[in-house]
Amino acid sequence: MKQLFDTFRAHSLELLPNLKERYGLLLRRDLVSAKLLAKDGQLLLEYTVTDKDHYSFDNKVITNSLTLTADIDEGLNVQQSIFDNARYLVEELSPVKLAKMANLFDESAAAVIINYQRG
């Protein structure tokens, strides 16, 4: 994983390069951003995809913003730094949980990831 520096107090952190490093071709091809945000005492995962009809970077659409809580996974904690939460989300969170909570994966890849747990 690329080094994430905690030398300042950040409120937003781009995760897409790190997610690409871990998941590669399993991610949606139209995904242009995946950010972890710390805002108003909450952790949010916000991801952006290109417009499916035009595939132009001028037509970005925020498709979802998820509130991340300990109910989703006990490793996520709003009291920790955004960097610790980002490391956990990218490096330690189960791919099955990530596939279930966010539409970051290609449709067929998400189905394989989720069904793998059942098998």
C-alpha cells in the first residue's frame, strides 16, 4: 500500500490508488474516485463514477455516500484518525463486507466475492 502520511489533520483522503493496488481489475472501470471523509463526527465513503451514457470526465456523478459505523465493522472508529480508518478500510476490511456495503466492484466481481464466502 502506498504510504499515507498523518502529518496534518485531514478530513478527506483519496483511496482509489490504494484500492486499485489491492483489487485491480475487480473494481468498476467507470470508478474515478473513492474518498474517505471525516465530517461532523462521522466517517463517510464517497465514490464517483463517470456518466455511463457519455463516459466523459466532464460528466462525473456522485453515486453514493455511505456513513461508515462500528455497526458495519468494529474496526471502523470515528475516534481514530482518517489515516488509520483508511488503512483499515483498504488493507484489513474483508472484501466481502466492502462488496456488500459499497458499489465499488464490477458487477460480476462483486457477485464472485460475495458468493465466495458462502462456498
